[in-house]
Amino acid sequence: MTLFREWEMRQDEGAADPTPVRALGYRLHLVGRSVVYHAHDSGCSTGATAVAAGRLAEDSEPHSGCNAAPWRELKADTLVDLEEDRFAIHHCHDVTSLLERLAGFPDHPVTLDDLSQPSQRLLARASPHDEPIAAAVAKLK
């Protein structure tokens, strides 16, 4: 999860660097990672083929629909089909829409309990560098 602040910029003649004119909002980049794997060549037809050794974490979950074996029972050279990571980029016009996107509740007041731990850590890291986020986080507490 990564957060970017968007700015309208102006390049003055003779200036080495552009000057920020006004804030345009935030761009939130999310990467969804699945811990589910499938039996290779199963009817699920999901995922990318990989060798189990070194690719499955201890929290990996076999998909029940295709009867994938538990990871502890897989031999090192067993082929499995890993679910693909999902990438999304969301434009949030202001802090309110950013909080709603992080909580997953559009048009709903967000509380601290609505935010996942990764979302709370992201906001904690951004707060010292972004006054609107710092003010919004202070109201959530």
C-alpha cells in the first residue's frame, strides 16, 4: 500500500524546479496478495504455475474447491497454481475520500476501528508530512 500526494505544478521561466500551485488529492496504490493456492491443472483454472518449494509461505491456504493438498504435505517439486497479485490505483479527491477508500465504506463516516492495521500504519507514516491527513487522523482517535 503506497500513498502519493498529487499537485498541480507550474514551471516558471528561468526556474530550475517547478512550483506546486495547489493540491489535487491523493493517489492510493494497493496490491492485493492472496495466500490461496490451487492444485495444478485443476478445474479452477486459476493462477500461475509454480514449484511449491520456496514459493508457499507457512500461512498459505489450499483452495477447498479443487482439493489442493495442505502445504505441509506437498513435496518440494510439486507444481501448484498460485493466485495472481491484484493491483489497483484509486484517485481520492480529499482526505475524506481517502479514508473512505481505505475503510471500504464509500459515503460513510470512518472510525479508527474501520481501518485495517496496514491502513493505520500508512496514515501514521503520512501524518508528519501531510497536514490534512494529520488533522483527520487526530479526529479519528
